[in-house]
Amino acid sequence: MIVDILVIGTGISGLTFATKVAETNPHIHLVLISKEQLIGGNTRYAQGGVAVVKNFAEDSHQKHIEDTMNAGAYKNDVQVIEFVVKEGSDRIDELLKWGIQFDTEDGKLHLSHEAGHSAKRIIHHKDLTGLEIQKALVRKIKSFPNIQYFENYALVDLITDHHTKYGLNRCYGAYVISKEQEQILAISSKLTVLSTGGAGQLYLRTTNPPGATGDGLGAAYRARVKMENLPYVQFHPTALLPKVDDKTFLISEVIRGQGAQLKNHKQERFMLDYHPKAELAPRDIVSRAIEMEIRKSKKDYLLLDARNISEKKWKKRLPNIFGALAKVNIDPTNEMIPIVPVAHYFCGGVVVNHFAESHMQGLYAIGECSYTGLHGANRLASNSLLEALVFSHRAAISCIEKLNREENSLNNQTTQNVPPWSGESYQRIYNLSHIRQLRKDLQNTMNQYVGIFKTDQGLKTAEQKMLTIYQNVLNIYKENRLNLELVELRNMVSIAHLIIQQAKLIKENKGVFYNRDNA
């Protein structure tokens, strides 16, 4: 199959990009690869909203820029922050035009307050913002005849010079695997866009869905694409301790923005001991504080006291969280919520320029799998959706211009046949339980040694354990036909290894990265 643009991943980044391209040029043929249904992915789990300056009477672009820099421990790229913050309003207006319904009050967008922000600037749809955006974008995608999509397919590898021998330092598309038939399809593309999200499944507990196994990151690593900042993994401070429908459920910091307080088991408020903004301090500070208090308490959770929020407000503004709490028999108006910090967001990824181009020709990366420089050492709450919108727009402009400018040369380079996947003739002889045990071993290693707190010796131990896991996975991979679980584990091992290697080189604690031996 030969296409103009191949988009791998269908969260807010991939869908926004595809919508922009298809709307601008109906002659461009796009193919979208979705690991689940189009409505799946990580975007639909975003509760809080999008950070954007809309109330200039009480807010400003400069305040948002300063908040982003402060949260990111000044490890951010200020030029990127400036254009993302300033272009954000136009991108929100575009979402409104596409039919996305944000909450309003007195005819204006309702703005919420979240941790790390100096003003109310979070636009939202109740506490289901991501799902509302995802649903509206899926409706748009299905209206374009020049967009073709494959649901329940996962990325195996990028097609590069390693496969084609062209020697052009270029990406020529990707190999993808169908989850049901387990057949591998080679898709040749003039331009390839990674929008595959993060890799929260590297850890035992994460707010990310089961499919967040770093597929794009793993494929990029094997293709020798430049990646940076991967050890800066943000842990969300407040995930619900009991699982909901067998999944870790995030308690949005909108709750703390409404005045909820964190307390220990003596029902004492403790965040003022760690930061003057207390519960509204940046996420890295709050997560470390909770982890330290958990260790002091010798229990495995702390408490979020949201009894100040009325039942009426819960049902109107926070119905999703209220309903999830009800499923585990918690009434937040009368009792405190047991919470723990869990892996949430990757601040690093594929290094890209201001138009989302990677260092490999023909390869773009947008969303959580990219490293734009916006987040620095720690992402400011609700800046991720903003980044996705702005960079998807910029990537779409760049891709359209590139296709128009280089059509003939791109055709010559990518319409040649790429080789089929070499392992299709293999049989599967391994035991799935072995794959699952290796995955659990990897998650345990990351949790124990590469979590909120790290040490030099712990990273060395993690490196040794990961090498053993890698050798096991490599032996299975060389001798067996692929299926989704093996594909995912292969990607997880690749990224876990790279995180550990990069973490060993960091000698200064900033943002979400904390090595006790650097203190």
C-alpha cells in the first residue's frame, strides 16, 4: 500500500492533524492507524481540559509563559512556549468551529483553576474534556473521503534505510500488525507521522490505558531517531487507590483547584510544609511530597479531603469522577478519598523542530511521543492538549507544503516496493505466560528503581535486570511469529533501556527527575 501521509495513532494529535490536512487539501490521501477503535487512545481519559488564555482582564500570555517555565524548572524552550501559548486561542476557536462543546457561563467559556497556574485558564467539558474532543474529532474524520483508517492495528517498526537500503536517511512508512489476524502490513508513505502517545505501561500503576506501551518511541529508538528527556516521567499525584472497572482511575487536580486538601492518616494537612502553594504546587512537588508522606506513614496511600465540594457541584462539574467513586462505594461529600501517585505523562520523546519534524527525513512526531521543549522537566497541568493542538496544526501546514513542493522526488522515493516483513513465515512456539511474566518483571523493575525516587545503585541494578529481560525478549523475537503482546513488550524493553541509560547521565535534580544521590 502506498499513501501520501501515514498517521500512526489517533488521539487528539493524530486526529487534529488528519482533519487539518484533509480539510485543506482533499487530494491528499491519508491513512490512520488506530491501536484500538478510533474513539480509543489516551485523549479520552483527559479530565481537566485545555490550558489557554481567554480572560485577558485577569490573565495574560506572559503569565501562562511564566507558569509553564516555573513548572518545567526552566528546562523548557522559551521560544516554543511563546508560540504555543500565543497560538493556542486560535486552535481552540478551531475546535469550537468543528463542533466541540466546552462548558460556558454567562455566554463565555468557563475557566477552571489547576495546580501550577496563576490564573483560571482551563477550558473544559465537565470532567470529560478528552472524551468530548475525541468524539467530535472522530465524527470529523469519518466525513472525509480522502482519509482511510485501520482500526485495531499496532505499529511494529518504521521502514527506514535498514529495510530498503536506499541510503537516504529517510522514513518510508511503517510495518503494522493487525491485532486479530496477526498479519503484518507494509505501508509505504511519502510522509509518516507518529502520534502514538506515551509509555505509562512501563510502570505497574498508570493513568494510561493498556495500549500505552511506547510503540512509537520503541520503533523510533530502533530506527536511531534522536530522542531526549525520556527520564522526565511525570507521576500524577492523585490516582484513586482502588481500581475502577479494573483500571487505575485519575482524580483530576481540578478537585484541588476547587479547594480539596491532601491529608495524612492523622487527618493533618501537610502540603504547606513542602510548598507555599500547597495543594496547587506543580505536580512534581506534590507527587514527591505524597510519596514521602506515604513512606512516613508506612501505609500505601494518603487521603484527599474534598468534603468541601457540594454534591450539586460534583454532579454538575465533576460527574465522571463522582460516578467512578460511587462504583467503589466512596461518597466524597462525607469521606476522604484514598489516593496514590502513579505514572502519568512522558515529558520527553522524539526530538522535533517547531513544525514537528524529526531529525529523520519524512518522519514527524506530535503529541506525547514528541519532545518539543515545551514541558521541560515537568509538564504544567493541561498544557499537553494545548501542545497537541498547536503542533498538529504546524505539522499539517509543513506536510502540505512539503508534498506540494517535493511531489516528484517524494513519489520517486516512496513508490518503490518496500520489502515485506521477514518473519511472516515463522510459527509461534513460545508460551504467552512467559511474555506476560517478562512484562511484569519489567514493570516491577521500573517501579522499584526508576520511579519517583532514584539512586545511582538502583539505576545500575535496573540496567542489569533490563539486560536480562532484553535477552529473553530478543531470543523469542528471533524465533517466533509476532503477535501484539510480543510487539508491545519489545517496544517497552527498548524504551525502558533508553530511560535508564539517559537517567544515569543526569546529575542534577530538576522537575520530575529526582535521584537521591544528586541531592
